[in-house]
Amino acid sequence: MRALVLLVLLFTLGPAAARPNIVVVLCDDLGYGDLACYGHPHIKTPRLDRMAREGVRYTSFYSAAPVCSPSRVGLLTGRSPNRAGVYDWIPPAGPKTRRPDARDQVHLRKEEVTLPALLKKAGYATCLSGKWHCNAQFNSEAQAQPDDAGFDHWFATQNNASPSHENPGNYVRNGESVGPLEGFSCQLATDEALAWMKDKGTPDTDQPPFFVLLAFHEPHEPVASPPEMVKGYAEVARNEEEAQYFANVENVDRAVGRLLDHLEELGRLDNTLVFFTSDNGPETLNRYRGAQRSYGRPGPLRGMKLWTTDGGVRVAGIAYWPDHIEGGGQIDEPVWSPDLLPTFCELAGAQPPQARVLDGVSLVPLIDGQQLRRQRPLFWCYYNALNEQR
């Protein structure tokens, strides 16, 4: 089937249908070729593969930037992150820190209009669980925090899970440090989101629809994975470090499976749009100390994270919505993460910002059989790219 027809299938929303719950699952440094349904020969991702079979798989879905902080800002604002003043990844900074490069001042500003804020205004309950990485002064009044961006509930870290994915000790819940936790970060972030969603009740309890950004740290370094999963790759991985990476992606798949099962138990799966993607391409092996487990793959694409070629910004994209997506589709039309804001706003009956230039466009008009029209083409500006700009 042609891509246009598949897009029609993706966004067929009947006039009497309830507004959908929306969950965005955002991985960190997941390569385009790291899932079985995108061609990886060894990593086991049965739940994501099933989502792709029963939903729609994008072959040309792009992030807003080839590195984490600007990519996340692009998704949240529907704009090129350069418009929001976030040009590169944001290092952590304390209230009294002053850096010569002024990165301690970089953050997603309160005046930016975000997807969760728009959905909240339209009556949605909103939650962030996982990685934030949109400011330097995390959990400080000096800069805007997740609640300033429209999240009712947040359970997050500034950047990476520390000291690794296993037993992280740097999560903050609604402004209060949580302290050391037991378990792996993607599962802990999923636990938090599931508990929050459970509190929202079942469809017959007259609860509002919800929006969740479930932002996994995996498979960003420092990688740590469940030992039993690591053992499962002993015969196919080149070494222990690669087995750790393979298991890390499989653990993400397990967390997604738990999410889907929980939504089904709540009776909310059918009318929940789950969108799975990554913030950028895979990290380069041994690019820095501690990147010895970065065995992500860009598939057939050129470049990696921090490159402005396809391998840096072209990522997995899977849309799953049982009530409204006819399964088995594949979309080849190039789209990117800033498109999610206007698309979700239209599905939710929310009003996109009128005083802001949006670089994303809503995909919903395609249900009328129209071609996707953009006022400006997809574009990326990243000034610290590792590749030559060609």
C-alpha cells in the first residue's frame, strides 16, 4: 500500500470516538537498526515487533536533533530546538555554577509552549517518567522544571541514570529526591508511570484522558542490564560488553510489554495511542571513557549520534492504537518528532500555539486523502556535528 493510504489508516478518528490517551515512549541513543523489526539479527524485541505488526512502522521517522537535549526540546515544542535556544546537550550545573561556555544558563524556558501544557489545558492529566535533560539547574527554582512545562506529575533525572541503569540514586519525584532505588531504570520509570495511570482509573470512572512521556535512559551509557538477559546473548555477541548492550535493548522491550499489559488491565489499551521512538541515533563505541558498551547500530544509514547525516537523526518510529490503526502498515513518508505536537493536539481537541512558529505539521488532514504539505522542509542545525557538513 502507498504511504498516503497508510497514513489515512493511522489517523482515522470517528466523530463519536473519545479523545485518546497518549503515551510517548522515548529511548535514549537507540539506533535505527537496534530492534528486530528494523533488522537487528540478534536482539529480541517481541513486544515492539508485535506493536509494529499490529500498528504502523515508520521507515523515515526523524528526531529533531542528533543529540539528546535539543531533540527532546523539539519534540516537546513542535519546533526546531534552535528556535528555543537549545543548541546542544545540557551539562548539569548547580545554582552557583558559572561556566565559560554559559551552558549553565541553557534550559527549556517557561515561555515556550509545550505539548503537555497544551494537552493539560485541554483537560488531560500529564506525567513525565524517566529522563528530563531540558535544563542545567535541575530541581532548582533558578530554571524551569518539568512542572513548568506542563507535567502534573514528574519522576525524573537531569540527564543519565546514576551510577548506571542498575539501582539508580538520582531520581527526583515532584521536587523531592527519591534516594537509592533497586532495579533497572527503564523498569523503575515504567513502575512510576503505571502507578500514576492506575490512579486515573478505568474508562467507566469518568477520569480525564492522560498524556505520558515515558523517557527511558536505555540504552545510553553507562549501560547495565539484567544478568539473565545478558546470558541469553553469550553465543551471538562478540564479547560481554556487546551482550550487555543487546540485553539493555531487550529490557526496554520488556518494559514496553509491561506498559501495554497494564493498559489492557485498566481497559484503556484500545483507545490509547502509544508512540515509540528514540531521541537520536546510536552512540559511537569508545568515543569517550565509559562508552565501551555502545554497540548500537544505525542499520544501513550513514553516521551515528552527533552526525547530521541520516544515522544521527533517523530513528525508529512505531505507532500503535488498537481502536484506530489497521495493523501491518508501513509509512515511508518522511516525518519528524516536531510533528507530534500538532498531531496530538488535533486528536485531543487542543489548540496549538498561535503566536509561535511551529516546524511540525499535523498529520491528521491526511485522513481526507490530501498530501502532506509543509511550509518549510525538514531541517537540522547542529553546530558540533562530528561529520563534515555534507
